[in-house]
Amino acid sequence: MRRRLFIAIALILLLPAFWGPIGPAGAVDLQPLQISGRGGTHQFQVEFAITPEEKSRGLMFRRQLPAGRGMLFDFNQEQEVTMWMRNTYVSLDMIFIRADGRIHRIAENTEPLSERTISSNGPVRAVLEVVAGTARALGLGPGDRVSHAMFGNR
């Protein structure tokens, strides 16, 4: 009985490390983000990854990502960026964004659990990860504008 209680307490303490930033009452801290382009204007609610730990963990270990939600990775300055899908169970679209808020490239339908590197193919400031198929369904593409406080345009 004592061992089960210890395991239960350990799980309660460790699980938030796999779920991302958790705010009061278990709510994930979300920020608004908007993408405007040929396909119209689309609203998202995103988690913000800025610390090395948050960037390293990303969306790992999650079994689902609701439509209209995502994670925004801030790399502080434009640079070549590579990502992977290690321990990520949900297929994603990775949207690589320049410092001016313009989409540089989109890697669609990434392979879950893959360690293959996915490159920005040029310098970017940020990466937005959303559920696979979002970019195509919404008509997102290079040159579309991402509005968020990070880019100074929100």
C-alpha cells in the first residue's frame, strides 16, 4: 500500500513535465496568434516555448493536439533551425517563421516518433507547430503573415 502511494505521488509530480507549461487549476497557458494570407485570416491559441527545457520538450509525449492549438518556439534571432519528432506521437505541420513574421517554409505532415531532422532551409526566428493538415486545409503558405507579440506586430 505504501509503495502504491509513493508511485502515485511521484506520477502526480512528474506528469506536468511532459504536458508543457501548466497554469492555475491545470490550465495550459495559451497566447493568441493569427496568420493572414491568401487563405484568409486564421486564429490560433498557442503555448510558448522559450527556455531550453521548453524547446527540448516541445510537444513530446502528447497523444493529441486540438485544431486551432499549437506551440510557438522562439529562437530569439534568425538562424538555421532543425527540428525532429522524437517522442512526438502526433503528426504535425511545422511552420518556419522569419523575424518579420512572414512564413518562410512549411514542413507538412511530419512523421510521428521520427528522429529525421526537419530543416528550416534558411534563417528563421520561430517555429509554429500545429496538427498535421492544418496548413493545407487553411491555405497557408510562404509569405503569409504571422501576428504575435514576438514579432512586434500584435
